[in-house]
Amino acid sequence: IQLNVIVSQVDLILDRLLKSGVITANGYSGVRSERAKHKMRELFDWPLTGCGPKDKDILLEILREQEPFIIRYLKGE
């Protein structure tokens, strides 16, 4: 399963990443302009590529809150 297919709340995730300072306004706008099924892929391909461990932890926490079934799936639960 691909994350870009199963993540349903990409816009909410983007909002939280922008508010947390993980992505820039430019990265936010670039991903928001993509078609729905390509947003998650674009997020990983562009604004998140330069993130450090702290930023990735923020993303993981947002995914745990917004898309908990994905985290359970990835853990094999």
C-alpha cells in the first residue's frame, strides 16, 4: 500500500506541518496545488527531503493523531 493512496487528510497534515515550521509557505503552496492523489508523494519528494530528525518526529506525531490506522498498519498491528 502506498501512503499517497491511503492518507486521507493531507491538507490537515500540511496545515500542521506549516504551523510547526516543518515546511515553508512555499512548500505548503506547492503541495496544496497538487491533485489529491499526488499530494502525499509531493510532500515527501520536496518539502520534507531536507528535514531533520526533529521534523520527522513532528510528522510522525501528526500522522499518529490524524491517520492512526496508517501507523497501526505500518507496525503490522
